[in-house]
Amino acid sequence: MKTKKEEDRKDSPVESQPAVPVRRTFAQDLFDGVAPSYDTWAQVLTFFQYLPWRRFLVSQMALRPGNLVLDVCTGTAGVAMEIADHHDGRIVGLDASQLMLQAGLRAVEKKNLDGRVQLIQGRAERLPFPDGTFDVVVFTYLLRYVQDPDATIRELSRVLKPGGELLSLEFGVPEALWVRALWEAYNRVVMPVMTIPVSRGWHRVGCFLGPSIRDFCQRCPVDRLAAIWRDNGIPLVETRPLFKGAAIVMWGTKGR
């Protein structure tokens, strides 16, 4: 006789899909180095905004009972578990970092969500799912780590059902001059220094994060990102800056 957990997994969309080789990337090395303490320091380094940003992202989802959600760049499965806490659906979390996924699996099992949240290793640029598999696709802090944001959004849209939702949470650079000055000081000086005593891995993150965000926002401002979404089948895109623009939530519906 099968257990309830086995019954919950028997029709999983990832069970029958071939494994996708995950080539070692900079992002994997970066996040493997901070996986055990990621959730704690992600909160501290964002002035305890990390969880509120995540909650706002999930609050924009219009899920119905039984919907299937793909959480890309799931990391330690924080967004996946937030979705499970507020919606009666099933969630597949995908990430390139095996160590982040291991930390996420422990958290999922601790909350007894391993029947509803399934974690797999893979790349956003090459998703191991058929076209139109998911009712909702969500991703967080992803596009700075891919070579071609346009192609990545196209791949995310491919696995989304017509009429389904695409949502994202990314870091941003504040527009107001005085807020941006504080943002620059924090990212150029404060964060690199304050992460020195934490660990070598977190110091690496502290030095990398500011330049990475600044460069990406120059290459792909919000208007350009919205245009990329529209070009790839998401015609109506809404955006919301959070914490004076230090984070940006975007969401839209795939055309039918």
C-alpha cells in the first residue's frame, strides 16, 4: 500500500521528465558558499525586508485550488513555502545550487510540506517541462545570473499555460537621489565590511551584490524588462517598487 506522500507525488510533472545536466556556474559557487545561513543573512542584509518582499510577491498570485506553480530560483524554498502557506496548490521549486536545495528540503520537511512542495535541480534557461505545464510561474533574483534575459523569459513563458500568471521579484536601484546615495554607500562600503566577520562566502556576496545590481539595472531597466515580458507573450505587465525602489515586483498574465 502506498503512503499518502507517495500518492501525492505519483502524478508529479517532474517525475517523468529527463534530468537536465546542470553545468557549474558562478551563481552556484556563490550561493553554495552561503546556503546554510542564507535565510538569516538575507533578512539582515535587506534590513529585514526580505520576508515582507516575498509576502507581497505571493499576495499578487490569483491561485485557484489545485493549481500547479513553478518557483524558479527557489533557493532554500522560501517562496515555495510561502505559496503553500497561503494557497491550496502544488509547487515545484527549481534551482541550480544543490546545497541551497538541500537546505530548502530540510525546511520543507520540517513544515511537513514535502507532499505539496517538490524541489529539483535545474536551470531556468532550459526547463525540463512540456509547454503549458504550469498555472503560475514565479522567479526571484534570477535575471542577473543568466546570459540572455530575453531567452530566459521566453523559456519561462513557454511552460506557462495560456491565461497563467508570471511573477518576479528582483533587486532594484532607487531613483530618488538621496535614497540612491544611501543605497550606494551601503552597497559600496557597509555591506562589504559588515560581511567580513560573517564568513568568506558572505563577504564574497557582500562585495558582489551592489555592482551586480547596478550593472543589471543599467542594462535592463524596468521598462525594458516589461517590454521583454510583452515580447514573450505577457501583454499586460504591472510593476511595484518596494522599499523606495530597492526591490521591484513584476507580474502579468500570459495571452490566451
